[in-house]
Amino acid sequence: MPSIDIHRTHHLPLPEARAVVDKVAARMHEKFDLAGRWQGDTLHFSRPGVNGQIAVSADAIRVRAELGLLLAPLKGMVEQEIRRKLDEHFA
């Protein structure tokens, strides 16, 4: 299965960074029906064809995802969209 692993530093306080991830997760739920749940400072998300997590630390965000066979051809586009969102919120 293709995987995505993106690491991005940030300068927000941890609660603010977590709130941004929460906001993005709500949008992902609306747009892609992606279910998410927090476990500590890591948001785990899934839906048929994808599962992963967004880990928030004091100075970084790390997005990891495993794509199923149907989404494998879209890996580049999905990865680009994730990077764009991270740039938009954490640059």
C-alpha cells in the first residue's frame, strides 16, 4: 500500500496547533467523510481506502497515511493537497 509521511515544523502554541488540526479534520469529515478521533495529541482518521494520523507536538506536525489500492493512483494529488493545507495553516 502506498503511504504518505509529511513532517512540518510550526511556531504555534500546542493548543493552537491542535485547534488548527481539529478545524482541518472537521473539513476533511465534511468533504471526504473521514472519521477522526483524538488519542492524546494525535488525531487518528480513517475511511474505506485510507487510514492515518496527524501527530501534533510543540514544534511540529506529522501526517502519516496509508492509502488503499483504489486511492493509490491519487497519492501525488492527495500528498500535494496535504502539503498545501499545512502551508496554509502552519507556514
